[in-house]
Amino acid sequence: MSKEYDVVILGGGTGGYVAAIRAAQLGLQTAIVEKSKLGGTCLHSGCIPSKALLKSAEVFRVASNEANEFGVNTGDVSLDFSQVQKRKNQIVGQLHAGVESLMKKGKIDVFHGTGRILGASIFSPMPGTISVEMDNGDENEILILKNLIIATGSKPKTLPGLDIDGKQVLTSQEALEMKALPSSVTIIGGGVIGIEWASMLNDFGVQVTVLDRLERILATEDHEVAVTVKKSLEKRGVTFRLGASINTDSLQKQEGEVTISYQLDDQVQSVSSEKILVSVGRAPVIDDIGLQNTEIQVENGTIQTNKFYQTKDQHIYAIGDVIGGLQLAHMAEHEGLFAVDHIAGIKREPLNNDLVPHCVYSYPETAAVGLTEQQAEERGINVRVGKFPFKANGKALVNGYAEGFVKILADQDSEDIVGVHMVGPHVTDLISEAGLAMVLNAIPWEVSSAIHPHPTLSEAFSEAALAVEGIAIHM
């Protein structure tokens, strides 16, 4: 069977389904092709389930180790990991049902199956028609389209020699489905995902070792922020082996134990644990989707687009992790909105990566938007820095966690805020104010002039803005 659409979206993750909703709002006949479940990695094996586990880990840590500081004696505290997983699955299920409901509300056709791009044929003089191999065994559906958006997302990267068996050697995807917690885990990779898992598992009482070939964790974050997170995790018992050259061929498995060797400081060392978690980034999913039938260019494993997210075949767009760059769900979402608006002839300013917030949901949390001091220097921007510690913030002390700070970078010439970096309590929620300030080209004086309620954590942002001028009140 064949059907015709204004827009077909290949992939129903965050970027894909948000693009479909916008297209439907604009009156475009729209369809999504999704081989798994609507919501994609973020909803089912990434952002949402991992944050649900992180919250359970936080509650367990507080009840076990910190409640008595508040005058609450909890006695013996135990963990029911099956209930932890049940709660996670309930949250995912509720959100998944919500996405499905939005598809019905927008009258968006959803095809559950594997979609592949066809070349020019009797269906269309241009490549882009989608053939859908249906999950239910029905004959293929042929979707004839005016515009195609590729939003097939990404999958965990692996290392040669570290075959993912789902039992002793895992990626975050398999780790999310663990039936029981291991006694110990070696995490290979000190990036965002690796550090979130290190923090979570440590809070659950798991012995954690982090290996990374780099000399520091969270390499894309502000240096002071990364140092603060590392010190906090070390204080809680996480072991780091940084600058380690990992020998993947050395992997040895025994019942209940897996061992891997690495070279550090010219010495060969090894670490044994119950499981290994491989967290070395994510790779775009673009194999077997029919790119060979198009003029689409691929470089370094990512689809190349212009600033409007058009590929070389200009009626075919690509968004999200498949185009590289910032592999963030909220970035994919806005790329999808932009692409659909461009299809509909709505003119918008191209997205600015400097205005995209990014967060790490570890304990402590980190959040940032804009340039680091090093990036500003590389661009020839002289900055003034204002920093305010949470230990001088009343709400942070009331909450029982005052580690970390807010740092604001302002251009000395224009006075515009060019970067904000936070580490500490609830900074993943606080960062949006900083993002808005940068969108509006705010200067520190304007931020400090906005009255922040007391006592709140948000006061730290106002104080950091004053600190840029050297006139912080509570420091």
C-alpha cells in the first residue's frame, strides 16, 4: 500500500515526535516511522529512566547517611531494587502513553516498523520515499512524501575487544535493566553518562572505579566544575584512574568477576569487579536506512546538513544525534521545530549552540550554558569572572548541601554574559535563568537588578552577577 504525506519523520524519539507535533500544528499531513517505541532513547533507555534511578539513589543516600543531620532517625534502611525498577518503569510508561496520546491528538500517523529510504522510482522522481517493513508482518507500506526528516538517533559506542554481553560487560542501555545491583562496577569513561552512573551506583552502595584515558573527568565542562565533582565523588568512595591506557584485549571473565588491565604512569595495573560499564559516547544510527539511495553526504559517521538542517537532497532534513554536534534531547527537539518551520516557509534565526544549556545529573549536579574561560580565550574574548559559593547561600545550608558555586563570565568590552557554569544543588533547574539571560544579551547588572526571592538557591545567580563587578553582598 502507498500513502502520501507532506512530512514523514524517520524516528520517533524526542526530536522526531516533537517535529511531528509542530508539523501537524501547521496543518501538514504528517507521519512517523518508528521501529521501537515512541519516545526513543531519551524516554526508554536514557534521560528519563536514568534520572528516575538517580532520584531513588538520592533518597537512599539521604535516608541511610544524611537524615540524622536533620534530626530524623531512620534506623536500619534497606533498598528494594525491584521497587526502584518498578517505579522507573511506571514513570516511563506514563510518559510513553502521553506521547502516544499526543500523536492521536495531532492526527499523526504512526508506522511501527523499519523504514528505509528509496531512490527515485515510479513513486517519486526524487529520492526519499520511505518503505516501511511493518513489525506486525503486514506487507510493506510505501510512504510518498514531499519532505523527509531523518531523526534516527544514536546508540552506545563500544570499544574493540569489549564485547557487550549484557551480563558482565554492559552499556548504559543494559545497565538500566539490571534486576539486582552488583557489589562492584568498573566504569570505562569519565564523561557525562559515566559520571552520572558513578554517582548513582555509589549512592546505592556499589563500589565504583572509573577508568578514563583523559587526565580529567567531564572534559567538556568548566575545569573548576569538573574538579569539584571529582573531589565530591572521591570523598564518597569512588576511585578514579585517569590518564589510563586501557588494554581491551586483557579482558578476563570468571564467574561473578571480570578483570581488565590498563597502563598508568608506565605501570601495568588491573582492576576486578562484578561488572564493567562501557560509557565512551554514542554513535549515530544511520546504517541500513537507505542513505546510499540519496545524495546525502556522511562524514565521520554523521549526516552533513546546512544551517537549516537540509541535506544535499534539500527536501530531506536531518536532526538530532545523527548530525553530531550537541547530542542532547532538548537540542534535537529544537532542531526538529526549526526544520519543520523551514519546510513551512517560516523564517527563523539559525540555532546558536552557545545558547544551549547542558547538564550532568550527578551528585553534585552540574549545569552550564555558553563559553568556558578557555573557549573565550580561544575566541579572543577577554572576560571578567564572578563566582559565588553555595556555602554562603541560606537555602543551600537549609537543604543540607552547600557544596559548589555559580560562575558567570562577562565580556569585558560588551559586558554581555558569555558563559555561566554551576555545580551544586539543583543547578540543572537553575540554569534556565542563565540561558534566558544569554538569549536576551543580558549584562550582569541586569541579572542582579532582577529581585530574587529569599531564601532561594537562585540568589546565588544574582550574587555571582554582582561578583562580576566585585560587589557581591554576602561574600
